[in-house]
Amino acid sequence: MGRWEPGAGDRLREAALTLYLEHGFEQTMVADIAERAGVTARTFFRHFADKREVLFDRSSELEEKALAALEAAPATASTLEAVAAALFAAADVIGSDRELARKRHAVIMANADLRERELIKLAGMSATLADGLRRRGIGDTEADLATEAGSAVYRVAFQRWVDATDGLDLHEAIRQSFAQLRTLTASG
């Protein structure tokens, strides 16, 4: 039973999130997660390096897809349009399962160390995107400012999306947040 099991990663993720919400992140052990998912602890470690990675294992994929979208943006795209393309690509990765995103977000918000790790991951993605903008010929200050603004837009849009009780789509939440940013900067 310690072998790679197709579908076990999803079962482990669901079991972990449920246990984190029921008992707290710190109080949940890998053995508890594995038992709830119906696998061994060894199988858990074939899918995740540790119990935090259940929450962050898609970070590299998210960053890669966001960077690829930024790099694929037309040369005529403005700096913020290129950043928006990256954020829409990120939304493609996480925006299909609001309930999973809500659970993950609740677990992270309940734990200071996880909040810190989430912010570090977001800062890393901003730095990667800023480097991508520099490769497009954008100056340092503009690249940094655009990606930091994009990061703020993403955080606000994501929060609106996970809190939404209507059918708000993550892509639409991002569009609306960018529109609000443009309004703020136009009046400033």
C-alpha cells in the first residue's frame, strides 16, 4: 500500500483540508491525514514533502503558467495588460474549484506561519513576473510597481471570489479589481 496511487493526492488533499479545519493545522499529523484518506503515511510522502505542501504544492505550476502567459502577451500589450494576462493564467489554475480554494484559504488564514508562507510565495511570484517584464524591456521601477500592483489586485480579487455567494468568477473578480485600480489612479 506504500506505492504511488493514482487519485491518492486528491484524497490526501481533501482529507488534510478537512482535518486542518476540524482540528487545526498544528494538531493534525501526517498519520491522521493518511488514515482519513485510506492510505499509508508512506503514500502521503510519495505525494507531498510535508503536511504544508498539501497547501502549497501547486505554487510552482501557478508561477510557471503565470510567467508563460506574461511572456506570451502581445508585444503591443501594456505592462499592466501583460500582468493581467499572468493573473488570468493563475486564475485558470486555481479558479475552477471555489470550495477547495475556500478551505485552503481558511486553513492558511488561521495559522500565522502558513500566512507568512503564502505571502512569501506571492512575493516570489511577483519577483518572477517582474523579471519577465524586464526581459520584455520594461524598466526596473515600472516592472516592480506593475507586479506589486498586480499582486494587490490578485489578493483583493481572490478574497472577493472566495467570499462571494453569487456566481462571481475569479477572472471577472480580477477584471473588476483592475478596473477599480484604474479608476483610483485616474482620480489620484
